[in-house]
Amino acid sequence: MFELIDTHPDVNVQEAEYIRLLGYPRGHALEGRPLELAYWARQWYMQHGKPWVYARKVEQFEVDRDRVMVEGTIFSSEKLRDQLLEAHADDAFLVAASAGKECEEMARKLWLEEKPDEYFFLETFGSAVVEHLIANTGFRFCEWADRQQCAILPHYSPGYPGWDVSDQQQLMNVIVKGRTNVFPGELQVLQTGMLNPKKSLLAVFGVTPDVAGVRRLTSLIPCSNCSLPSCQYRRVPYRKAMPRIESVRPLAGTENGKDAVDNAAPSPLTPDAQYTIGASALRKWSQERLQISFLDDESVEAEFRFEGTTCSNLGKPLEFLYRVKLRGAADMYRVEDTRCAPSPTDDGYRYMCEYLDKGDSFIRTIADEQPLLGMPLDEVLRWGRQFSPSGCFCNSTSRQHKWGLVFEVIHFALAQRHAATITSSKQTDHREMRNSQNPIQRTTTHDENM
């Protein structure tokens, strides 16, 4: 059995990749305060980070037009199935990699200390470490494949386009079931499908004996998504990174975001909206308490974790989960469904006055409340609810206040994402326009990519 465990993997993240994840344009050179922060984040992680990688070759693997089955478990991703079928894959590697919990814990501490710049640069470096771990692991597989006269396919993960993040737990179960050694560090799958620590990744690398066929299908060569320089197994240039399951880009801000939005098509959400919650709290909650999934039909699923206390019984802590289903941007992110219920791992709600009086019927009352149902998400900005910031759920005014908080955080996160997308699109359009006006420059850029 091929099994790999690395507790001291290389984490020498390339500067260009780190700069890319920070949101700067290609070729940008850091200077001044950003350079200081980038150097600090790298040095802190080198001293305190505890990255690790676990990988193994699967024992049973089947793929046909109806399914992908790994060691008896069927996965739902048509995108993964099509990729494996097209390459005639007959084997696979499973990988779990993590930058460790230390980075996440320090980032949270920095946020609580109101140091958003340090928080952002360390968060982003943690993401860069995970991408670097996967790239290096892919290189090791390429070494193995070269000796076996086969080829490695690009990795794919739950949460990538075409593979629902809900399959994360299934993939974790398969990896754990077939391993002979424990993971070198902590890793668990949350109810939402996200990983804890969040700077982690589960991945599948397909293997095919059809080396010649893969060479003809450049989209199936992992090199185009692998940033490792001077690799002896490279067959095509590095062109783009794989998708990311979680992002810290909303925290980066957009200096030119307003201009980009002003010159673009109307946004489905009010840009630069006036919220009832402060911007720092919105940023913090959107990163720490909110999970957003973008589905294939362009609809959106969001889950917000609320932590409060009861108004009696010495203030018992409680935790509720808010789940919101929205239609896509083309339909103004219209609220399609809402749910609020106690977290399955928390029983603090049992100490609320109304629960002691009414029991589970009170929980059903909370679940039946569906504010803004059928309305565009932007309506939260005009919702005239009363201010009632109690941590408890006993009165309806307080519950409406919490729903307003949830909708505003979701609105903020989506509006930030939309602004960043428009800015990126505008920068691309400007580059293409400059290239079309300067054919010599366009040719030079092409040669560099080759």
C-alpha cells in the first residue's frame, strides 16, 4: 500500500503565489507596509505553523458513465466523473493536507485585538500554504507516475465547481477507513461540509495509463494548475490556479471598487450600503460565522452561526444556526427559504424562559418565522425592525433583530464578492484592450507564458 505522511513538508511559498492570493495583479512588487506585513506573516508561520500532509493510493476504484466509486463509496460529482472518464483513469490517490490550527488561532487573536491588516496577511498566507502543500504532493505523485509509465490528473475537491461540498464527509470517511496510520494533525468535517481547521483540503488525484491521451487533452494535465517552478515533469506551462473553497478576498478591500461598480451593469445588491452594523463587525462575522455555498443553478445557500446567552438562569450560553436559501444574482438574490433552529451540539436553548414555559412548541414558533421570504435580499436595507440586541430568543422583537443581523452579514459578503468580481473583470478588460492596441506587447506576453 502506498501511504505518505509528512509532518515537516516544505512551506516555502513562492512570493508570486502569495501576492496573487493577496489580490495584487501579476508582476506586482510589494513595498512599504504590505511588504512588512507579508514578511511578518511568513516569519510567524515558519516559527509557529505545524503543517502536515497525509496521502494514500486507493485500494478499489471504479468509474463509468453513471458513477465514481472509491472503495465502495459513490461520489455525486459529474465534473469529477467526466474528468476521470475522459482521461481513462483507472486509479487514484486521496490526500488530506492542512496548514494546521495554529495559523487560524493566531488570526482569530489578531482580529479580536483589532489588527485587521495582520489578520488578513496571516489568513492569506495560510491559504497559500495549503495550495503549496497540494502542489508539492502532486509533484511526488508525478515522480511515482513517471516510474509506472502513467500520468497524474489535476486534483479535485468537494466544494469545487461541480462537486457539492456536502460530499466532504464521505471523502473523509473513505480516507480514514482505508488508512493504516492516523493523521499527523487534527482535522474534522463540520456540518456545513467545511473543514476545521479551515486552512485544510481533501483532494482526489486521478491516475491514468493513457499518457499519450492526456498529452492531447491539455485541460487534464495538472501542470497548468501547478505553480512549482523548474519541475522536471512539467508538460505545459502554469496558467491558472485551482478553485478555492474558502476565500479571504472580501477582507482585502477594493481601492477602485466604487469606480468599477459605477461603470458596470447594475448590481443586484446596493453597493456601499448603509448597514445598521459596523463594517468591522460585518467583516469579522462574515469570516468567522458565515458559510456560503454557490450551487450549480447559481442559487446560494448560507449558514450563519449565532452565539448568545439566555436572559435568565445565570446567562447560559446558547447557539442557533440560521440557514438561508437565495436565488441567483439574476433574480436579485431573492429569499427562497429560511430556517432557524438550535445547533445540534448545543442545549442552551433549554434554559430560556419561553422554552421552560412552552417546550418544543416554542422552537417550532422560531422555525416558522420566515422574514423577507420571497423578497430580494436588498430589502433588508429598508426593513424597519426595532433595535433589540438581547442574546436571548424569548421575544419576537429580539428575534427579528437577529434575523436582520443575519441578512445584513449575508448582504455584505455577497456585495463584497460582487464588487471584487467586477473589479477583476474590469482589470482584465483593460489588459486585453492594451494588448489589442500593442501587438508587440501581446506577443511578448504570449512568449512569457510559453
